[in-house]
Amino acid sequence: MSDTVNKKISGHFLTVLRTAKLGFNSIFFKKNCNLRAKTLLSMKSFSLMLWITIVFLQFAYGQSSTSPIQAQPPSVKVKLTGFDPATDADLTVKFVLVELTPDHQATTTLNPDNNGQLVFTLPFALPYQQIWFSVGEYYYGELIVNKGLDIDIQLPALKVAESKYASRSVDYNGPDGAMTQYVNEYVVFVSKLRDEGNYPDIFELMRDRTMPLEEKVEAMWAINKTQAEFEQQFVAEHPSPHSWILENERISDFYGNLCVVHWGKEMPEELFKEILRHEPKLISNDGSSSYYGYLQNFLIIPTQEEHIGIYEEELMPNIIPEEQERLQNFLVQWRKKLAEESYDQELFKTDSRYFYRQYDALFFTGRVKNFLRKATALPPKKADMVKMLGGDREVWKNEEYQRLVLPTMHNEYLKHIMEERWAETRKQLDFINEQLQAMSVEPTDAPVGKNLGTLPSGATLFEAETDDLDAFLGAIRSTSSGKAMILDIWATWCSPCIHDMKKSADQRKALEEMGVEVVYLCTTSGTNLEGWKNMVTQLGIDTRHIYMTKAVSEEIMKRFNLPGYPSHIFIDSKGKYHPGVVHGLQMLDLEEIKEKM
């Protein structure tokens, strides 16, 4: 990158900081609209995104003769023609902004003023930011915001015919109007091809576990070529100066998907170099999030050979001699398995689970060290980018991740913000420990298992002791005072589980008022009792939490034919199971629950 561009980016830094703060403040303090701002954007994520984005801009626009940073953060102005403040008072307009943080997105929900107008000013003065935009249940579309966007919506027409993406009832105007209209028309074009069965599904191919990797990658390249041909067809029929967006997004997403199918596997060196040469231009799901997020996962998920190395380097010197002998025997069987020789399958299965769970902390440390070794192959700034997008849902793992990664950072800006994240993580750990120490313990155990106590947040923790699923479910029902129940089955490592738990407070309150109890059941898969306790403390959800036994964790999934995590079981007040009623608390249909109670 040239010194000129470096100076431009550095010189713009204070402007970015000032204008980004203006955008941040506008979300909360804008007075000219009668709006309620519900935003997930905290000052911590604000700072993190600001610093990460500076590096992103150096990648994406480092060779540009002009600075990508705008003088002011762009705004989206929405006008709802036909809006009636009497009948549309509860109508909300939602903006889901894609951002360069481990959470990837931040949601802001606004209400129009009495004239049906509102303004959403983006928090950052950055180029080509993707927003997923919705108007109540009537419209859903994609926005690409660079300099500013005006949206004119014919609300009565939308109420008659709900719409998505390109709609006659939604006009995009202003500096980014044509660009946003163009990408929405392309989504409609691709959707039509999919409906006709002509657009190849790369995800179905990626999910195929029987296909050899080399064959799968070749098939993915063929699909990418076909998608590029459809893309070129659309561009030929709809020439536009914004067509470059389609290609950059497709390639970013494609390279991210190539990283996915190589998770835990070796990637050919030339392919890896090709992926590293690409630079996403958009802050979007397919661009920065998919490309950098999946690349980070590829680097941190060890291959089987790397797994063995982690056990030898990190576990072996730190466990007692008796365990060392057992570990050594286990690794001998693993090597035989990799060499396709005869091996003790039962021992391998048992000890794989044992060592992973028993020495979770040591294994995690080894994974991060292995990740850092692999990250040295990346250009310094790109290495810093993937490091910043890493971490873990469990606080203690985040603390360990930051401790190991911080000394390896090259960019001083990002190093500074990671130091702040580390300090924040340590505060979270202190808080968790304080909450656990303040836990009040009941003198007797409940039928569901051992009562571990109640946290100051109101969360009550139980450790199940029975391996009999019928006895377990019967014990839960016997202590529910005849209420209907939703059993939320989750895992501490499951991001969709934790996201739903964090975002469903309003739904839990509504269910409680209806007389429905939500009980969280944690699987033993991939976690342990202490990790579960820490995560429950971190989440602070005031209901019953039960850590199931291994046998019950497995049997409940089989009995109810549950696909994975999270899964939900709805049982009415008479004890009858209603399949398919609950697919997540955040999007719960309360009216259907009332009918089934």
C-alpha cells in the first residue's frame, strides 16, 4: 500500500472517529422522529468495529487513489406514504447492519413519526455497508449504503400484497438508490432461477459428507462457473456501473465456502494463496463476514494430524503419568486409524470423548497456539483481521484466546482494541465468579437432580442424576405446577442457541404471563459442568436450567427426532407433546401457543 494512501487513512482517522460517534449518537438521540430505538450496538462493539474497519479499508481500497472514508456517515431516509398514526402506531422498521465484529450484525428497530417518516444514520462513515431492511411483515429487502439512500414506500399497496426485494411499492432513490435497486433486482433474478430449478445449490453439495473432498471442490468450481454465467447474463441484460458488486460478492462467498469444506483438512497451497489474494469490497454477509469469518474458522479448526500434535505438545507434559500412558495408547490407535490400519475402535471412541472433555482447557490453548502458527502464512494485516474475528462464546476461553493472540498482533490500532477486549473479558470473569460465589443453595435436592443453587439473576441450576429419560421428563413435569412447558435443548458452543436465548427475553416474559414455563436443558456434548455453569451465569436468564446426563442428552434427541441444537419440545398443561410448534423463542407464534396450551 502506498504511503499516500496510508497518510490519507491516518489523516482521516479523527474524522472517522468523530463522524462515527455522530452516527452512533443519532441512533439514540434523534429528536425529529417519534421513534423508539432498540439497538444492539454497544460502545464496545462500536470501538471494535471502528478499529477493525480501518484495517479492512486498507485491504479493500489500499490501491485506490481516493480515500474510501466518507466525510459523514451515510443515512437512510424512509417515507411511508399512506401511514396512519392511529392504525399503524405499532409498525416498526428494522435495520440489520452487517458489521466487522465477531457478532457480525447489529439490529436497530425504529418507529416512524406521525408523518410516516424516519431517518437511520449509520454508525460509521464507511463504504458499501449492507443492511437487511424490513417494514413490519410487509416488506423485506437488501440495502447497500455508501453515500446515502432515500426509500419511498407505498404502505397501503404493501398491506394488500406483501413483497420482497424489488417491489413496485418500494422506490429506492438518492445517491445509492440505483445501486440498491440493482442488487435487489439481481436477488429476484436468482430467486426465479432457483424456483425453476436452474440455479445450482452449492450448499447442498457442501453438506454431502459422502463425496471425496477433491471431487467436491471440483464440483464447487463448476457451480461457481455456472453462477458466474448467470451473473454475466443478468449484467448483459441489465448493464450497470454497479455490476462489479455482483462479482465481488460471489467470489468472496465462494472462497469462504471453499474454506468451509476444508475445515479440519489440508488445503492445497496454490488454492490457499489464491484465496488470500482476494479482497472483499463490501461490508456484507457474503463479503467481509463470510470470507474472513470462514477463513478464520479454517485456520483455527485443526486437522487430525494437528489434533495429535496438540495432544502431544499441550496435554502430554501437563497431565499425571497414569494419564500420560492412557493418552499415549489412545494416540497410537489414532495414528493407526489415519494410516487405515486395524485399530481399537471402542477405545478410540471412548478416549476421544474423554480427553476432549477432561482437558478442554488445555486442548483449547493448543488449538489457539496451532492457529497462530498457521496465521503466520498470512500477510500481517490480513492475519490481524482473522485474529480479531476469533474468540469463543465462553468467557474463560475468550480470556485465554486474547492472552495468547495479543502479543502476535501487528497493527497497533487493533492491538489496542484487543487490550480493551481483554480487560472487558476479565471483568466478565470476575462478575461470573462473584455471581457463583453468591449463589444460594437449597438444603434439599429436587426430583430433577442435584440442586446447585440459585444465582442472583434468578437462574436456578440443577444437575440431572438419572439416565432414564421418562423419569427425567416426569420429574420436570412434577415440579412445573401443572403449567405448559417449552423445553429448550441447547449447547454451550452453539451460536444460534445463545443468540436465541439472548434475544428472547420479551417472549419469555409473555410466556410466563400466559402460564408457560421455559426450561433450558443443556447437553453434555462438547461441554462440561463448569463450562455450563459459567455460561448460564454469563447469560443471566432467570428460569430453570438443567445439565442433563450423557444418556439423557442422547436419548431425548432420538426420542423426539430432534435435528440438532437448538431444539424445542412443547408440552401442554395436560402433558401432551405437540411437535413442530416451537422452532425458536425469538420468532415464537404466541397465538399458536395459546391454542395448544
